[in-house]
Amino acid sequence: MALPTPDVIETIFQSLHSLGHPPGTVKPSTHLQEELGIDSLETVELSAVVCQRLGLPSRVAADVRNVHTVEELAARITPLLAEGNGDTGASP
């Protein structure tokens, strides 16, 4: 599994902020469900928002089963970028 890039982690932070989680309260080790109250369906939604912001095609979705932390989510999304399914440019 590819190591998450800072761009992917920052995009997750921005997406969580847009969902109401204040900046500075989330770090890579933050547990999505236990610390933020994000359930599995919301994790899928978060993944879709992050992929969209990174320029991945809408049909692309990260497999987020057994994802518990921000860093784990980033690690699932990073390989999609490495495969050339998007770019690591700035978020729209």
C-alpha cells in the first residue's frame, strides 16, 4: 500500500472541515468513528468528496472497508492518484 501524500491528507482535512470539523481538531491519527462520530456510510461519502476534490473520476471510489483513521483513508486514496486516475494539484 502506498504511503499517503501530504496533498491527500490535507484534502481530507479540508473535506472534514467542510463537514463541520474545525481545523486543528483533526490529525492523521484521528479515528473517524470514535473521535469524529463518522459512521461507515459517512466514510464512503467523505471518500467520494476527497476523490472529487483530487480530480479523480466520479466512478472511482476508494475501498473504505476497515478504514478507521484519516491516515488509513489517505493510504487507500493515494494509490488511485499514483495509477494516474487524478492529479495532486490544488483542490477546486
